[in-house]
Amino acid sequence: MADARPFHWEFTPPAVPREIFRVEGGRPLHGRLAVSGSKNAALKLLAAATLTGERCRLTNVPEIEDVRVMAETLRDLGVVVDHPEANVYEIASGDVDWLFVPLEAAARMRASFILLGPLLARFGRVIISNPGGDRIGRRPVNLHVEAMRALGAQIDYRNGYYFARAPGRLRGGEVVFPTVTVMGTENAILAATLAEGTTHIRPAAQEPEVDDLIAFLRKMGADIERAAPDTIVVRGQRRLRGAEHRVLPDRIEAGTFVVAAAITGGEVTLEGAPCEHLGAFLGVLAEVGVAVACGRDTIEVRGAPPGSGAYRAVDIATDAYPGLATDLQPPTCVLLSQASGTSRVHETIFEDRLEWLAELARMGAAVEMADPHHAAIHGPARLHGADVEIGDLRAGASLILAALAAEGTTTIHGAHHVRRGYENIERKFQELGARVTRLPEPGTAEGMAPPTS
Ligand code: UD1
């Protein structure tokens, strides 16, 4: 592996308009809300559609920035991506002639790396930017690269790019991960569908979004099964065909709105809600004392008023599915700020995922950080309005939650991060009676700032 300094050393990520959320707290949320399609599933399904030259149709695709970036990245490759109506994408990858995923795509969205597996499997080569790169070393892609090598790919790393080739065809093989990885598992599955022979992947991620990808690939003619919960077997095919698929509901969005009702003393019914994918999270809610009822595809939540002390402190630890999702850690922390006693939080997946608690503390939460993976939250806190800054998508949505439960007005800077993964979040909150508005960042004449990755 070459060790040269990347030629994107001076690279500045593409600018996006800087925005704020303004939230007036203290209003209980009431009403019904339809859950959108899953971001983390939709991005992989769009990538999977490049495995065939035939037309694929995806419905219930969330209208979010990350999907737009993936669609644009595919179009730059020469893929035809139509968006005939809201939440519907049609993809035709007949003439892909530009097998290059540039840093511009990777810097805007780390999930662009999911294109490695399908492009390599179908076209035998791809040059793809390292999304971890030198700017954000905490999100490596080494496991994706090793998985491709286990399937016979030759991959060199030069100047910030992976140059991947599969002379002839990828070969089925044993993909053994040292740790569970969601996108690593998905990249291995995508590559193996067109490899010669059989591939075993273990430990394979068990997230519902991985199963949604498998369901779509099966419709495309792929031969994939879970031999055990953590082993996936893929028998490679010569070619796949076009297919249609409805993206599964977003369990993280659902969890976010469950907490919104719980902490404002509201009553909300979520429609099209994936109760069966929220087991560990609902277990925490039950321990905390939130009244939640699951229907066939609904979740009803009845909350306690902020600061009432009706909720109990609990200790939580994030984990790979079926454990508590790291993406639901921030909303759960907001809930725990309203629970009586001390809750301990152990973030096991990512080392920077607790940093946002400093912003929650500015709103009056009593937070103690032990180290980057451990925090204690003492409650119940009377949250108050403040000026806070969003660092990433999930933390951003959770600061809105805290602001809804707070007294007074909160200004949340960096609102554009939330658009990456939540479809029209302010409108959804407004429909439930919240006072949330998204505005251009005052004082930024050009209104531009770099996005996160
Ligand atoms: C996916 C989700 C993200 C979620 C995460 C964990 C998408 C687009 N994103 O991210 O929302 O928070 O799962 O549920 O689906 N790792 C390595 N080397 C690698 C890959 C991962 O060391 O090559 C490490 C990561 O740093 C992390 C752990 O493995 O500590 C798990 O990460 P992973 O499951 O791969 O997360 P993503 O698939 O990137």
C-alpha cells in the first residue's frame, strides 16, 4: 500500500447553505405521523441497482440530502437515475463508462464507499476515494477493502484513492470480519452476488437494513441466505435482472419521534412504524417507564410532562443489532435527561458519538463525561433554551428534541446536517404542533459552510 500524501491534501469539501433551527419549547406534541423510508437502506438499494443493466424501481425512498448525493454520484458515473415522483427513483445502469467515485462524492457522504462492491463485481474495476481519508481517520474502510481482497480483488491505495481490479471475475470466498460492520457486510454481499462461486460472510451484521438489501437483491435474482443469524451465504450469479422494491421504514426516525412524544408529555401515533425493529430501544423505554403500545404497523406513545420526574434512570450500552442502535443513543440520552436519578451511557461503536452531550449540557442537562465512550446523565433536568451547534445528523435531531422539552427558545446552528438524513423534519414536527422553523443562518451573507462527512 503506497503511503504518498493524498493529492486532495488541500481539498475543501463542497459548500452547502448554512441554516439554523429555531425551536420554541414547552408544547406537548399531538397527532399522527407517517414514518419515512430508511436512509441507511435506501442508499444501499440505489447502489445495488448498478449490479444490473436492467431498470430498477425503488419506492418509499426518503427525500433527503444523502439520497440526492447518491443519485448525483450515480449520474456522474453515467447511470440513468430518474426521479419521476416524490419518493420514487428509477435506475438504469446500462452504460456505465466512468468507473470513478471522486473525493467530491466521498467528502459529502461516507456511504458513497458502498459503490466499491457492486462496481467492482459488475465491471471488474473502479477507482474510489477513501471517505475516511486523512480528515476523519475515525471512520476507516479497511474492513471493506479486506473483504474485496478475500473475493480475489487487487486493490492499491494511492493518493487518497483505492484502485480496485478484479481480473476476470471476483471469486467466492471466506469473508471473516474482526468486528461487526454494517456497510462492510453490505459491500461484501453486493460484491459476492456476481462472483464466481460461493461466499460466506461472518460475523455478518444483522441490521434490518441489511435484510432489506438482501430482499431486493433476491428479487434481482441473487442467491443469498442467512445460514445462521450472523452468517450470510451468497452463491454468485452470472447476471442479475431489474426489480422493484419498497424501502423499509426508518427505525431511527421512528425512535426519534417516539422520544419527542415521551419528553413533551404528548400523545403521538406513528404510522408505518417498524416496532419489530426497535426491540432493544423499546426495552429501554419500558424500563424508563414510557407508555408505548405497538400495533400491527403503528406505535402509540403517551409521554409525561418535562421535569415531572415520572421517568426512571437506566444504564444503556449501544451495540450492533439486535442491540441498542448507536444512532438511537442521542435521542435516548435526551429522554434520560428527564429521568429521575443517574443514568450511565456506554457508547461502544463510535468514539466521537458522545461529544454532542456538551451541547445538551448547555441546555441545562447534567452530564458528566468519564471518557469518550462513557457518560453519566443526572436527571430530571429542567432544560432551557440556548444557542447550540449541531455536529452530526443524529445529534442534530436530538438537539431539536431537547429544545422541544425546554423552556424558552433554542437556536440550533448547523441545521443543514439534519437534512442529510431526515425528510422534512421541521414540517413533521410542525404537524404535531411543535414550533420549529428552519431559517438561513443569520449573518452569513454567502450562507455557506462545509458539510460533515
Ligand atoms: C452504519 C450506518 C450508521 C450506523 C452504523 C452502526 C449507514 C450508511 N450508516 O455505518 O448510521 O451508526 O452502521 O450501526 O448504514 N469499522 C472499521 N473498519 C471498517 C468499517 C468499520 O474499523 O472498514 C469500525 C467502525 O469504526 C465502527 C465499527 O466498525 O467502530 C462499526 O461500524 P460500521 O458498522 O461499519 O458502521 P457503518 O456501516 O459505517
